[in-house]
Amino acid sequence: MEKLTILGTGSAMVTKCYNSCFTLSKGEEHFLVDTGGGNTILTNLEKAGISINKIHNVFISHSHNDHITGIVWIIRAVAQQILNENYEENLYIYCHKDVENIIRNICNLLLQKKFTNFIDDRILFISIEDESCFNILHWNFTFFDIKSNKHLQYGFTTELNNSKVLTFLGDEPYNGNLSKYSNNVDYLIHEAFCLYSQRDIFHPYEKFHSTVKDACENAEKLYVKNIILIHSEDKNLENKKRLYTEEGSQHFKGNILVPNDLEVMEL
């Protein structure tokens, strides 16, 4: 069974949920996409029933701390399992070279040598560039530069075993040059910082983010079947699903998915 587990849905400064990250899973194996900003990544993996021993592939989209810092805890946890002789095969970290250098530096600063000794031995970096293609868990992934206005950042597209296509656009507004990765896809994972009606409260455009309205207008233009909205503010989580769906449905005729942390979706 192929499924998407949302480990976190929040933007950088949330306190009531975790930063945006998720796994794509096939059977017992999991591909981790981003890691959030702290060791809550380990907490949420545990709550989701995902064993660190079943994660052998991680993608870090860019170097903002709410996406990258959790990788230190993943590396430490994997290294400990290797030391305990409980971790089979290797851990592969897919990222561009700038992100790799940052991860190496923070690990060397924060982790004991007994953990960092496994980097380049059992914990391996796989460098990605624009349109790099890799087979991960028997899915073919194409990674692409999202044309960020802030930092170099990558998204990806992949075709699932049921021939459905899923595209992850990172955490910045959709760039029209990415239509070949996004047009007519079955699932589009798109950031939505806040409601358009609350743009004067949260100032998404000053932060290079989209509103729910913007994300859903993009999905409509791209003939997307399902849009998954993440990387949002956390001030009204109790009513977020309803409010985001109500605003989004005015601009998009497809299916709008507004997950909570730890929500699981069958693909």
C-alpha cells in the first residue's frame, strides 16, 4: 500500500503543531521529505508508527532551519541503531551541495564522533541538481529547482505504482516555469501560509508565501485533481480544515485536503 503520512503541517514559527514534513511509504519502507526544526521529528515518527530502522532515504529541500535541523536527530538516531547493530543497509540523504555542507557542519558541531563516524560510511549524501532523477523505493523521482526568490530550493515529482502522479512544490509560491511538473497531476503538495482573508494579519507576501486562495487558483489553472495544503500558520487549528476548505473551494473545483499533523492519506 502506498501512503502519505503528514508528520508536520506548520510554517517556521509554529508552536501548536510541527514544521512541515512528511513520508511517502510503500509497505514497511518510508521516504522522509524534510525533517522540521527539532527532535519532534522523532516524536512524530514514533506516534505515526514509523520505525527509524525503516527509513533509508531522506530528502532535504532547502537550508531553512524549519526544514533542515531535524536531520541532525535523524542522523543521530540512525547512527545509534547502527551501533546497536539494528540498522540494515545505509541511509541516503538527497540534497543539493549547499545543504549537504550545512548538514555536515552542524553534525560535526553538535554530534559526538561515534555518530559522525558513520557519515560517508553508512550515512551517505546523494547530490541533486535540477532535473536529477533517482529511483527511490521503486518510484522514479525527478527533483527540480523551484526557482526560489530566497534560497536554492528543490521540489520533486514522482509517478506512483498506480500511475498517479504526485508533485511537491516546496514552501514558496508556485512558479509558472514549473508547469511541466505540476500540470494535470493527481496530487499537488502546495504551501498555503494563511487564508487570503487574513493576509493583512499574517503578511504572507512579505514572507514569499501563498494564501489558500493563491494555492487553489494555481491548482485550478493546472487541472490538478487533489491539492494538499501545508506549511501554514497555527493560530486556529481547531477550525483550520473548515476555513481553508471553504476559502479554497471558491477557487478550485477539485479535492482540497487540509491535513493535521500525523494524518495519513492513502494514495
